[in-house]
Amino acid sequence: MPDTVEVSLALRNFDDDPGDWSWFFDTVYAAEQAGFDRVLVSDHVIMGEHLDDYADPAAGGWEGKKQPTGPDGHYLEPLTLLAYLAAQTTRIRLGTNIVLAPLRNPVVLAKIAATVDVLSAGRLDLGVGVGWQADEYRAVGVPFESRGKRLDECLEVCQLLWREQVATYSGETVSFERIHQMPKPVQPAGVPIWVSGRVNKPVMRRLARFGAGWIPWGASATELPAQIRRMREAVAEHGRNPDDIGVVGSLGYQPFRDPNEMHDAAAALVEAGATDLRVPARVPPGREAAVDYLAQPDATELSARHRPGLNVPASHSTPPTPG
């Protein structure tokens, strides 16, 4: 079991009819006031019309799941949004769950992430993945078939530019010689990278090489205890100490009728090895209402190992899995 457990709030930076987004910023304010460790946002650059691919594991989707918006759903770009949130908050960590890194130029992504880290005083976590939507790749001129390789080279470039004063790189998808990029991230080892995906060879190699943490996807998320064991074995085979890798445990796959159910589910995830419990809560609009909701006196602590005082209402409804 982990020595410490963090609790994060998975936010809906997407909606078919979002209104003026004030409800979103009220939720972030309430999350910081309530003592959450982290807020997370997700990513789509465009939406195509082949939304059934979301449920196709062969395309990178999640069997049985449904894309949570239609093709005209509004998605706020995650890193732009987190830069804004950096100015609205002082303590809470800001993360992506996930950003589709292969859709971005690696040098530009490194610059944007470093900038957000500087502006937030070292509070950025970069969750990355390849997504499921071929239309998205075609729209930005990136081959869908090479998305895994592009993600690996993107992460190599980001860590190189965050670390080196003068950087040279030669890869299949990006190359440069003796370039300088400032500022560096505030966090000494660079922005922590959380790798999303199933327990398979490419993802586990990526996690062992780059990952501060793992964001399970598909069956790897819903069958977490067994999948954590497989993950730990796989990264150890690549020479990485699995104890150094955080693990997301999502409480968003079922609604809870009472606090005891959420407590039991959280305890089971922590027992399995989860270090970051992620909660998708539907918070009522209005700043005062949001603060009251995330600080309900009858709410249960998610983990006895977490610092005292953090409560999450068990009455939250479960939003769709972010696409």
C-alpha cells in the first residue's frame, strides 16, 4: 500500500452546452478550498463524426463506453485552460487527464508545459496519451498509425529541453541541433509525466522510461488490482523501480448510494496500490453552493491515510468517462 494517497477531482472541461463556464471556475475554487490535491482536465482538438470509435479497443477506445459529447461538444484546450487556472489558484496541482501529445509539435509542447509550470510555481502534471480518434490526427496532418512512436519522441524531446541548456535531437518525427529553450520548468526534474494506457508492451516501456505515474485505461482501469500487479512486473523488467510510479485509481465508474460505499471502494483501490484517487463530481453551479457541496459535513474521507479534513460527497453522480 502507498504511504500517501492524493485525491484529485476530474473536471468536465467539455460540454454540449457549457454556458459561460463560470460553473467550471467555481468548481476549481471549491476544490482548492476543500483541500483536493489536484484538478484534471481532458483534451480534444477537434471532434469528427465517427464517435462510435470511442467504444472500439482496436482504435484505442474503451469497450462499452460512449463518447460524452456529440461532434459539436465544446472542449476547452487543456494547457491554455491550466495556464488560466494557475492565476486563479495558489496551492492545488493542475493536471491533464490526458493531453493528446502526438497532435502537438514536441518543441512547442515542451515550451507550453514549461510556461504553465513556471506560472503555477511548479504545480503542473502532464498526463499524456494517444487517444482513439483517427479523424483528429488527419485534421492536424499527423499519421494515426505512428501515434505511439510520435508520443515516445515527444516525451524524449520534452524531457531533453526541460533538462539541457543546449539541446540536439535526431528522431524519426522531429530533429534539431543546438537549440536553447528557456525558461525551464520550476520542478527540478521537469514536469512530471503521467502515462495513460493499457498494460501492453509499448505502454509499459513508455511508463518505465518516462512515467512519474500511470493512468490506467480500459480494462486496466476497471480491473485495477490485477492490472497493477501486471504493471509493476512489466516496468521492473525494464529496470524501473515500480515503487517510484504513482497509480491513478478512479472512483468514476459507478455511482455511490451512501458514504460507506465510496469509502469501501476507495479503500480497495488504495489496498491495490492506487496513489491518486480521482473523483468525477457533478458540483452544483454557484461558488457558494460549490464550496458547500465539496465540504459537506456528512461526507466521508476517501482514505484514512490521506491528510485529515478532505471530504468528498458520496452523492455525486457519475459523469461519462472523458473522451
